[in-house]
Amino acid sequence: MRDRAAEYGLNLIGAIPATAYAATGEPAESRMRAAGPHARSIIVIGNGGGALWRALKTHANTHPGWLDRDHPLDDFTREVVEQMLLPPLRERKFEVTTAYPGDPDPFNFMLLARLAGLGGPSIIGVMVHPVYGPWIALRAALLIDLELDSSGAAAGFDPCPRCTVRSCIPACPVDAVSAAGGWNVPRCIQHRVESEADCAARCHARVGCVLGPEHRYPDDELAYHQRRTLPAMRAYYDAHLSKPRSDR
């Protein structure tokens, strides 16, 4: 599976016993029950660096209009998982159920990534990897009737407390990152909504991380992800932050 997935840019894969996630007390128990008693392990799938984006663009070149979809990258991920990764498993009579970030009753994918060794925590609010740095994302989980326990390279990775450079902190134009408090979500959102142009093309703190700079997403991918997060930020801003300045 690792070899086949990597051909499409899904180059981060780890697996944990299903009981390891259930023991954390996180929600999604209904999803575990819906998967049935076969769910003995969870295979966590992600991407590191720009390989997935390049695979998407190659796919789009042979599928006109793909990039005009509402969710072209997510749809491409599902296409790869459903058409390329699942058939070989089902041919071998494994029972497999899929889950994706954003599904109803979702798993905590950041927790899954930590348990499976795909990433560790950071003060900039995203998972980080010892090779790819902050340039990773979590794409899918497979619940399978097979006992697996195979951690990725980021098992136990927690770099920020030991980092002395912390160039991510001064890189943020509104001081929304600190060593003590991590990512100040309201401050970041307020700046993104009220002064969008300043951070429209990239997150400066993420770019400022000292880990894996050679794996930074291409510029057009950075801008894509920034555009994708803005509607949710605006909704949060409207609900929680759009008060008269004297009330803030």
C-alpha cells in the first residue's frame, strides 16, 4: 500500500490498532460501530511535500474541468483511495471502511496522526514531521479487519520545546504565534479576515518553520490552501469577533 499510494503523492502511511484510538476517549465511536466488528486496525494516510499537488495537476491535465470542482484536491484523494488502494485489499478479502477529514462524525485526524507516527504537535497549529516539517496533511483513514501496528517516522516527535531558532514566531505579521501559548487562533483569524492580502498567498509562520524547508508546498498550492481556509475563518469571525472595536 505504501508503494502504490506514494505513486500519487500519498507518501505518509502508518497503522495503529483500533483499540489504541478507542482508548483515548475521543468521539467517533458511532463511526467505529458502523464499521462493524471487523475494524481491528486503522491505517492513517497523509501526504508530505508537494508530491500530492503535482499528482493532482497531472490528473487534472487528463480530466478537463477537474480543478473547477468545489473540492478538487479532496476529490482526487478519494479517487486514489477508492480506485487504487482499496481494490487490492478487497481482492484479498479484507473488509475495509473509509473515513476522511470533514466526514460527519469525523475522527480526530490530528490525534490519529500522532498515534500512527505521521506527525507531532507544533506551536503554529499544524502537525510537523521530522523530514517534511509542517508541509504535511492528513487525507484518509482505513478501518480494516487485520491486526496492524506500524508507526511512521514521526512517532514521539515533539520538536518545538527543543527548538532554539523559532523563526516561525517573528515571521507572523500579527504575533499570533508564541512559544508559551502556541497559535492564537482569534488573533490570526481577525487578521486574515480584516487584512486578507497580507496572508492571502501563504501562512508566514508556517513558511518560517526551520523544519523541511526544501519540502515547502509550491506557491500555487500554498495559495490554494489559504483560499480554502478563509470561508471558515470568516464564519468564525462573524460569529465571535465582529464586534465594535471598542468592545474588543
